[in-house]
Amino acid sequence: MINYKEIEQGGLDWLELKWGKIGGTLAKGLFVKTDTLFLDILSQMLEEFEPNDGYESEDMIRGSNLEPFAIEYVEKYSGFKFTQPGWLQSEKCKLLGISPDGITEDETIAVETKCFARKKHTSILLSNEIPLENIHQCIHFFTVNPKLKKLYWCAFRTESVKNFVKELDLNSPVNVGTLSKPYILTIEAARDYALEFAKELEIKVDKAINELKF
């Protein structure tokens, strides 16, 4: 794994580094048998880097503003100190990478924070579980970083009476299916599946590029 410590998350260099890559937000595509992810990555690789318009919703702005406080909360909770790398690049598959909210100096412990709105945060407190839509991103941390031993996932809200933290490791069971049709795997098994799928996708993308450019 390559740690791009000098790259600032959200900057132009960061956006260009992510171009044509599968980060945390696209990680669910590694578990879906459609061509959606393939077309997304291929379309980027066939064209020059195109920065987005920089639009940020109110929720995104709120999350950015509260992220340092959320990380500080997890640092106190866990006893670990985190720094924020710009991008972690997998050396096993060129398509894979991730931008963690924080990681320890030895790159074995990571943190991901979410600052949800009131009802979403409360539903997490009641379920005492990471929302299903965030599970694939959690798996992706381990897929990209082979040294990772533990991930702290935190739902943080200053207005709430309580924050939520869950620790995940390679033996943690996760649902990579749906609520109605759950499919439970350990993170280790899910990581191995995602990595193999990504390698197959890399071959498929490279082949398509060669054919279209011929």
C-alpha cells in the first residue's frame, strides 16, 4: 500500500489521484453483479481528468466542519492518535484506493466518522449497528490496506446525548446482502472477495481500453 501523505483531501491533486479509481463511496459496486462500476471506471480512464464543480450540500459542509471533533472523540475513546493521509493506494490492484478520515502512524488502525442528521443518528443509536449502506466502505478499508487490524466507525453528533462507535476487525461479521436477504461474511472473507473481483475488473477495463483505442 502506498500512503500519499502529502496530498490534501478535497484538493485538485486529490481529485486527480482518485480519477479512475474505486474509493470508499464506490466500494459497494464490488459486490454487485452489474456493469455499473465497470462503465464508471472505464469512462473515466478513456477521458482526461475532469474536476467536479465543487458543490457541497449542507450535510457535507456540516460533516467537514465536525470531522475534527469526531476524530478527537474517537482518539479519546480508543487511546490512539490519528493522522489524515490524502489517499491510500492499493499495490495489489491499481483500481483500489481510499481516503480515510484518520489512520495511525503504523497504518494498522483507522477511523471513519459520519456526522448524520438528527433522525439518522437516532436510528443508529437504536439499532446499535452500522447502517447497511456504510458496510461496504468499511470493508474497503481492509481491502486497500493489508496492514489494517482494526477500524473504528463513529456516528458523531454534538447535539445528541450519545455518540456511536463500533470496532471492526477481520473476524467481524458483516452483511453484504440486503436487509430482506442478508448475506453474512466475515470482513476477511468479504475483503478477499472484493479484491478478486477488483482484479478481474482491472483486466476487463484494460482489455476494453486496448480494444477501443485500437
